[in-house]
Amino acid sequence: MNTYQVFNHNNTLLATHDNAAAAIKEALIYRHQTGNPAYVEQQTAQPIGAWCEIKWLDDGAIGFKYASFGTYDEENDADSYGISDEAIFYYCDGESDIKRLMGDNGNGEFRILSYDIEYKD
């Protein structure tokens, strides 16, 4: 997920857009109206986990659980992104791990039916 931030010549944030074209347009309008330059920076949001629809292989029960892409931090009892360990169902190595768990046998105990990636704010 990308966002595009428009800054003026004093490095003051003017606006944030979801697409590059809108951000560039705003920068050009700012320059035209003020005579001062503006620039656009692309910000890429970091995926930190996924909300997953899981199916237990033993009884077929379905539920929604959170899988973390972080590592467990014992000192804080949370993942490396600050999500409480109590809220985390499973730790994995990213979206590729989630996709692997969508296979017919999942991890032997459950399989992921669908997921939505969660991004760091």
C-alpha cells in the first residue's frame, strides 16, 4: 500500500494522496499558485500481519484470527510491532507463509481460507 505526500519548499506537508497522479497535480498547482517548488514523496506502508479466516482441520470449525509477521518480544509480551501476544493466533514469516497455509493441509492443524493484510500506521 502506497501513499504520496506533497511537501512545499519549506518541507511542510501540504497533503497526502492515495495515488501519484493526484499528488503530482497538487504539487504543480501549488507551484503555479505560489511560484515556489513542491515535491512528492512515496511512502510504502509496511505489512505487519494479516487477519485470517481459518478452518480447523479436525472439526471443520471456522474462525477469524490474527497472524503476526513480527517476532515475539518476551520483555513486552507482544510482537515486534507492539501487538499484544494475547491477540496473536500465529506468528509467520510474511504473506508467503500465509499463502502456504492456504494449501489443502495448511499446517496440519488448520488452514487459512482467506486473509486481509494489516499495515503499520
